[in-house]
Amino acid sequence: MIQSNASRRELAKGLALMGLLASSSASTSAQAQPTSASAYEAAVKNAYEQFRGLNEGKNADYIPVLAQVPSNYFGVGLCTTGGKLYTAGDIQPQFSIQSVSKVFTLALVLQESGEAAVENSVGVDATGQVFNSITAVEQYRGKEMNPLVNPGAIAMTGTVKGSSPDEIWAKIIGIHSDFAGRQLGVDQVVYKSESDTNQRNRAISMLMSAYERFPGDPAVAVDLYTRQCAIAVTAKDLAVMGATLANGGKNPITGKQALDPRHVPGVLAVMATAGLYDDSGKWLFHTGLPAKSGVGGGIVAVSPGKFGIGTFAPPLDAAGNSVRGQRAIAAISEALGGNPYASRPT
Ligand code: GLN
């Protein structure tokens, strides 16, 4: 459940108002007007103000250091495909990217090995299970899953080509940095904390290797995966990374092509299918936005051709998705007409 009854009523009022405006300007309504800078600014600020006091959810604690991150952090960033940034709140603090990294390692594998390598190994379907489900692996011998849950993601990391772990890591941190438009690094404290407690992911890596879902050494794959989850980012970084996906794989700030445009639709489709774990359907139903969350409290969301949004707010709901982040993104996108499925009769 991502909207309260009160916010649904607000939404209904907003839509009614939009309907009135549309009928009074019927002759021009088919022509979409470019969104003004002040509209972007207001959407980001309003969402921040509206949800900053929301105290639902709980920090992840199965990775011990994540429980110690201040729960009241709340940062919101939006980057347009034209490279304009709008931010509110805690936009400076760095946090671990966690599962949001799965998107960018998937992008790397698509770039290196193509769509079939993903579809024929871990698949592109929803599991309907929690992100670190072993049952899901067993059900289809590591197939019929997707690259955004742990088994599929560890297999993707184990599919990146390279003759040494260092060479593979350079590619992984490289593509994340290209998407963010700056050189990213690893939060060593988070990396150690998760490495000390990731027995379950190690088991998942072994199982996926046993089912021959990736060619690499399972111990190396899970270690590199744990490192990629500890990459330190800000909400602004996530906004730029999302905007790069919204912009056909070209970073709108640096101008660098981080991913070939032909791979972008596949990445967005997998995000829409599985980006918010077993709540992905609900999320898509309400927002229409491909998105990806991480247990560090980050979310990236993409409105194709328009903008990317990045949020940071550590407390998570039962599915493992940031509570304030989901609310803020839904409100911003609603205000800006970001839902790619929304169309008007002509
Ligand atoms: N590193 C975390 C894990 O493997 C990532 C999970 C997540 O963000 N949902 O458990």
C-alpha cells in the first residue's frame, strides 16, 4: 500500500482540476506543453515537505551497519533528460547503493553479452518471492527469475567478462560511475559488515553455480556482488543515473554514452517487472514508472524521455522498499505527468 486514503483524495481532487483545465483549453490540449523549471522545482519541494515527517517503516538491520544510519535522512533529486537538476533535503549524505546496483550490472552484461545471455540464463520474469528467496531458485533451477533479485543479480555479476576479479570490478565500478557522471567508490564499512554476514548470499551463489547459471567462480561472484552493493552514492547520483536511463543511456550531464540505447528498453522492462521486489506490480499500477530500490534506503525511478528521480530515506516497508522514497516519487511523477502509460484520447 503506497498511498493513504487522504493522499488518494488529494490525487482525485488534482485529477478533477486537471480535467477542468483540459476542457477549457480543448483546442490545444493535444499539444503537450514543455514542463517549466518552476513546475519541476515545486514538484520536488512539495513532495519533500509532504513526506519528510512520515515515520513509517524501519531501517534494514540484517546488514548490521545499515541499522545505524540515521532514520530521518530524507533526500530527493530529479534530473531531467536536458541535464537540469532539482533537489531537496539530504542530498549530500552518501549511502550504500545496495540492490539499485543490480540495474547497472545488468546493463553491463547486456552491453557485453547481449539480451539472450540474460534471458536464457536467469530469465526476465517476476519471482513473486522476496529478493533473497532460495525457494525461488529451487523452483526453476535458477531460471524463470530475473537479474534484480539476489540469485539473478549474483549470476549477472558472475557473467561479467574478465581474466581477474580486479578486471571485472573495474568494469562494474566503471559503468556505475559513467551512469552517475562521477567516479564512485565503495563504503568499506558496509562492505565489511555485509561480507561478515552474507552466508545466505554465498549459499545462493553456490546454488546458482550448481545450476550453471553463470560461468565464474561462485565465491568471487558473491564477493564482487557484495562490493557492488556497498558502492556509495547520493540521492543526486541516483537521479542522474535514472536520467541517463531516461535519456537513451546517455548521461545528460556529462554527455557520455553509458549504455547503448538499444539495451535501455530491456533494462527498464526488467525494472518495471521486478524493481520493487514482490511489490513491483502494486508500484507499477500506481505510478507506471520503472524503478529499483535498495535496502540502504535508495530508490531510482525513470520516466522515459523525461526525467530520473533518486531518493534516499532509510526506513523500509515489509517488502524492503523505502517508505518515504516511494511516496515522494509517486507524488512528483503525478505532479509532472511522468507515468509513461498515461495517454489522452485524441
Ligand atoms: N546487499 C543486499 C543483499 O544482498 C542487497 C539487497 C537489497 O538491497 N534488497 O541482501
